[in-house]
Amino acid sequence: MHEHDVIVVGGGGAGLRAAIAAHEEDADVAIVTKLHPVRSHTGAAEGGINAALREGDDPKDHAYDTMKGSDYLGDAPAIETLCEMSPEETIQLEHWGMPFSREDDGRVSQRPFGGLSFPRTTYAGAETGHHLLHTMYEQVVKRGITVYDEFYVTELATTDHPDPEERECHGCIAYDIKSGDLVGFEASGGVILATGGDGQAFDHTTNAVANTGDGLAMAYRAGVPVEDPEFVQFHPTTLPSTGVLISEGVRGEGGILYNGEGERFMFEHGYANNDGELASRDVVSRAELTEVNEGRGIDDEYVYLDMRHLGEERVVDRLENILHLAEDFEGVDGLEEAMPVKPGQHYHMGGIETDENGHTCIDGLYAAGECACVSVHGSNRLGGNALPELIVFGSRAGSHAAGGDIGKARIPTGPSARTEDETGLDTPVSPGAIDQPDPDAVADGGAVAANPTATVKQTLEGERRRVDEMMERDGINHAEIRSDLQDAMTQSVNVFREKEGIQDALEAIRDCRERYQNVAVDDPSRTFNTDLLHTIETRNLIDVAETIALGALAREEFRGAHWRAEHQARDDEDWLKHTMVAWNDGEPDLYYTDVLLDGEEKTYEPKIRSY
Amino acid sequence: MSTGITETDDDSTETQTQAVGAARAAGDVYSEMTSEEIEAANEQSRRRTRELVEEADHTVELKVFRFDPEVPEKEEPRFDTFRVPFSKGMTVLDALMWARDQYDSSLTFRHSCRQAVCGSDALFVNGKQRLGCKTQVADLADSGVPETVRIEPLPHAEVVKDLVVDMEHFYDQMESVEPYFQDEDTPDGLEEQYQSRENREKVKMSTRCIWCGACMSSCNIAAGNNDYLGPAAINKAYRFAMDEREGDELTEHRLNIIEQEHGVWRCQTQFSCTEVCPKDIPLTEHIQELKREAVKSNLKFW
């Protein structure tokens, strides 16, 4: 058993920032991560960090843009916190030596991004995330923070209480990938989930193979509601064959989208008459798919993104990485040809419900970064707003878990924030657990122990039984189940959604869940058993996919990234509210909470969102 | 069922009789698969794999190094052969994943981002250090599709299992050069440190390192001398030594670190590291430049 004040699960941008913040509060903090920190997918972020740094810009304008971009489903206290803290956090990275791109006068460069009223996206080439990740890992090394790398956290050690708001999280269980040992981690201050995205729930995604929603699934099963799960961002410019991301920076610098007939469709077909290619991501993704569906795509699959007119010098200076990606993963020379692009799953706006201190409704359990939902992005995230979220809310969660005084949160969490029940959801199959109680869920008849150490030990025993069973029995392999799950999600819970399709997806998810009851791990070895690791991940993906599909079925309107065939308008009267999906001990419960539009100084009045 | 979600009970009868989940919704209870059903499902998967291989226009044979200290039949290193359907754009990593998911779930290798930025999948492919995700299978043949692709773990590193090597020594070397920005007088608050475009350009290539370990594995000197810092760690030192935001005293300190017994002077400029670097970092040039800087700096005190 390892003991620390604060345990951070995940070594990407949010996790590293949280660990540094906790360390600055003099906490004994450790990072437990399934990949070595520099392997984290923050490193793939290309575009930049939105921060109101310059004369003529203002955090209030950044907040306004973010609220508008969210289609009024973000919470004002979260958005204002993000925009006010982003400048200091961004400059902090500069002080830590991050190699930002520079202006002639030596100051850090900023560029325009979609949905922004000011060019405030601070960048380091088209590889901003790589530099952010490495710069923060350097600071972790400098401080001597303990890192358990290649330790895969399989479950949270949480007390059992009927009301999630009365539960306490005392640690987690991790699988030491190299030795095959299951190890308990006890945290007296708190556990911070910073496990990133869950794009592997879809089959065409910019996400890494490791982005399997582990944190989200664990928090969900422990009793934390998943907020706004239906809001998934599909990035408009991914390479068709692999899903590799082509940064919005290309359009920010002046890149142009053409259809198969050579038309600049964003303008010529009226999708965004003012902002064209720089409209919000959801708008551009739908425009591209509409072009393809109406027969104006190329190979019935994609459109072209052209940056040739920008000239070699500018492209090499600001977007060099894009040339490499297009060449290596699509065989296209971006200086000679237009690049083929199509929408791909990119980012999950929804996630683990937290307040603006990163705290969930379970005492001692925090979340930050993509796995969390504070919510700053609402129904659609603006480009350049993910990286500031990592550093701002990573830092806040780290400080708070370490006992730092960062003020009381304004955002309510947990079932007590419920304002409305969903009573008529028409699901073709029962979602949730198959067995009652579900042996995988910590809070279900699991840890009823008297003290923190005993809680961790008891959870550890449960995990040992789960792993032993999967290792010893005969069964089927998880890979086919995962692949069927991904196909179903991409087929029916994608950019365009309709009721019947989502219901089909729920049936397919249920089928995956039932087949998963029979999975077994073929590899008998304890050493570096990725068969076991991937099998556990697949269970998490099933839970994640189900929350997405349930939210998508429930929300009968068109808002931000969530488009419904039968409901072609935003409906503020009925749907200006957050969706919450709670595991509810294996019988999922869907309810709603209020969106907080009251900021410090003003109320954000929902307006028509046009670009 | 809980308060929130109700099941369909009247419509879509057709789907209910077909889907497993719907049967449960209609009142049936899920039951675990019998061992016969499991065997049938597994046989069906194997048949589908065979069909995919038979139907493919082109296939490629992977010869993959296997070793597991814990599994009797893998204790002695061996090569396994997997026949994989070739498709245009297929990378070595794609082929490995296909082999694992279709034939042998115990086939073990590190991978994550699939786009050459996480640095997990440096492998020894047809006798050269390469990133699996960045290596097109088609590029391994003079034309068409290669007959065979040989995939081994990185040489000069301890094999943990199959294609996974122990990276601890690499990480130790990286961390031994004080790989973090050190400030003498950081400005306050929102004031930034200025850096010229030229200086940013100067360190740019060195900051692209993804810690994949290909360079270290290719280096003869590192292979024979475990104490040698190696190209990646020296490049990391270069990244800071050349950054004008750190002051002169720190530059001096950094030159002292890389000038130690097992530092830059061990490099014999064979360029093997530069040749294999998947991010095109001019590693040997960086090492040479540090040698020159170290000499200049030493002369100053004479």
C-alpha cells in the first residue's frame, strides 16, 4: 500500500498541473498514470491556448465568446474563472520556459481561432500541446514529484452510502503494468482524476488508443453524475484514413475549405456568411458532412482543406507540423496539394460533474481536464479552450485537494442539485448493470469498511477477484466487442443523430455489455499484460458510450454539437438545462439541473448563435 | 428500473425478438454463455480472420519477436509469423494491432497516439530504429507490398516482454541533465520573458524530442557504455543551454554537466542517432555545437 496526501490519476496536462499545484501547497503528491507522462495525449494538441493577454483584449470578451460558443450551456462561474485565470496560467508556462512562437518584438505570439472576437490563441507552432506537456513534466521532475508510471488505475476506493453526497473517496487501486501486481493507493487529501478523453468509444477519432474514458467510467460507477454526456465534439479537419488531427490553426492562418466542385462552400452554400471557415467547429463539421451527403464531396467521404496560397515561408514558420502529419499519415504534400479532411470525434464536452474547484459530489474525489465537466464548454468547445482548461482547473483541483484556500465554489454538485426528473425516456433496452449488485462498482455493496485504510484494502480485494476471474476463466476476447461498440457509436451517435438510430445504438451497447460478461484474458502472464489492461478499458468504454447515447436520446433539441433530425432548433424554454446521468447503483437515472448564466457582474442572455 | 428511464414495451416488436438486449427488456433474464457457445464464438472469430486474409488482394507477413519470462513456451526468445491483409496507408503499428486483435491478444507492444508524438512505439523494423506508427508498410518494399516485415524490440535495451523494452535507463539519463528551465530572475505576474524569433528558431528542433529512445538504441557508444548520457539527454541539455531566457551563469552550469566524463566528448560523430530520429532533430550537430561551446567556455577561464 502506498500512502500520499494527494493522488493524481493521469499524467497529461491537467494531471501534471494539478500535481505541481498540490506540491506548491506542500502536499505529498504522487501521479499514478497508465502511460509515462510524456506519452499523454495532451502532446497531440496542436492549436493553442486562449488567453486575453493583449491590449484591446479582455477576459470578459473571452468569457462572452466562450459562453456564445457553448450555445449557452456553459456555467458562468466556470467560464469566468477560466477566462480570468488563463492569462496568469499561460504566462506561468512561459516562465517555466515553454517555447512559444514569438513576435518580432520577442513577445509570445497569438493568432485568430474559430469563434473568437480577438486573436488570443497563444501558440507554439502547431505543436502547442507537445510543448505544454513537456514543459510541465520538466517542472514535475524539478520538484521531485513521485510518478508511478505505467500503473493503470482500475477502481476508486470509495465508501458505501446510499447517497453519493455522503460517500468519501480514500484512494484507488492500480495495476502495476510491468510486474502485474495490484496495488492500493491511499490518499488522505484527495484523488484527482485527470484521465483525459474517451474518443475510443468511436471508431474515427483524433484521440489516442489510450483515451478510453477510464476516469469518467470509474467516477460514474462510484456515484458521480456524468454531466451533459451527449455533447461530443467532432473536429472538422481530420485526415480520412487515420483520424489524425489537422489543427484549426490552418484555418486560423487563412486555410480554405473547398468541396469536390471547387466551391468555397462555407460561404457559397451559406453555412457561415460572416466567419466562413472560422465558424465554430460544430458548424463546420455539419457543413462538410452536408456537402458530402448532397454529393459534393470527394469520394463520397471528404472535402479539401487548402493552405497552398499561404506560401511556404508562412506555413513552415507557423504550421510546419501540419506538413509532416499530412505527408506521413495521408501521403499528401500540403505545399503542393490541398489536404483531404473530414469530421472525426475529437473532444468530449461532457464529463464528470465538478464545481469550479474541481471537486465532485463525493468527498475527496476531484476531476480536471477533458474527463471533467465544470462546465466551461457547454454544448460546444471553442478551439484553443481545452489547454487553458487543463492548466486552470488542474491547478485549482490540485490546490484544493492539498488544502489550499481558493474560495468557495458557486456551482452545486450531486443529486441535490437536481431540478427536474426525466420521466419518459424511450429506451429499447435497460441500460446499466446486468448483475445486481454490479461487482465492478465500488459503491455497490463494496466497501463498507470503517476506516480509510480498510476501505482501500477491501476495494483491493475486490479488484484482485475481478482480475483473477478474467485471467482464469475461458471466454471471448474483448477486441471484437470494442470494435462493435465503436461502429455503433459512429453509425448512430455521430454528427447527425435521430431517435431511431440512437435507440439502435443503445441496443448495440447492451449487446456489447452482455457479451462482455463472458470476456476472458487469454495472455496468462502477469508481466506487461496489455490484454488484461485493454479488456478492463473496454468495460469503461461501454459505460461511457451508454451515457453518451442516453443523453443524446433524451435531449430533444439542436444545440451546439448535438444535432437531432426531429428537433431542428435550440429550445431554450424546455432545454436550457444540464443533462445528468447517474449510475444509481447500476440502474441509471437521468435528471436535469439548472444552467448558471449569472456571472459576477452580469447575466448572459441567450442569443441566437450565428457566425 | 429506476425513476428516470422507462423501457419501450409496445412498439418495435420486431427488433425486440431479434436483439439480445430487447429480449431482456421483454422480461427475459440475461444468462451467461455456455462453454460450447464460447467455443463457437471464438471459432467464428477465427473463421472471419481467415476469410479476411483469404479475401485480401495483398497480404504481408509479420515476423515478430516474442519473449515472456513468465510463460514457459516464450521463455526462449522466438519469432512468430502473422499474415495480415494489406491496405493502402497501413502502418507497421496498424499491422501489429491487426495481428494482436485477430490472432493473438498476448502480442505486446507500447503504442498510444498513432501520430508520432507520444513516442511509445519505437521499434527495430527490418533492422532499423523506427516509429511503428510513422512507418508505412509499403515504404519497406522497393515497390508494391513487402513480402515480410521483421519487427523486433529496440536493440541495446533490456526486453521486458515481446516488443516492450525497459525505458528506465533512458529516463534516468534524460533526468540527469537537469532537464528543466531554471530562472535567475523571473519577471512578476503577467510580464513575460522576451525571446527573439531567431533564438526560438535556434532551439526549435531540439524541443521536438518525443523521448522515443530510437537514438539511444542506435548509438554504438551508448551500447558499450551505460554511463554515456546519450544523444537524447545531450539534446535536452542543448535545448536549455541555447535558450537565451536562461542567464549566462546557468549556461555555464549546463556546459559543466554535459562536459563531464560521460558527456559530449564520448560522441564519435557517427550520425546514427541523427539518421534514425523520427522528428528529424540534428542530434549530432547539437552535440558538436555543445563541444565547441564547452571549449570556448573553458578558454574564457585561462
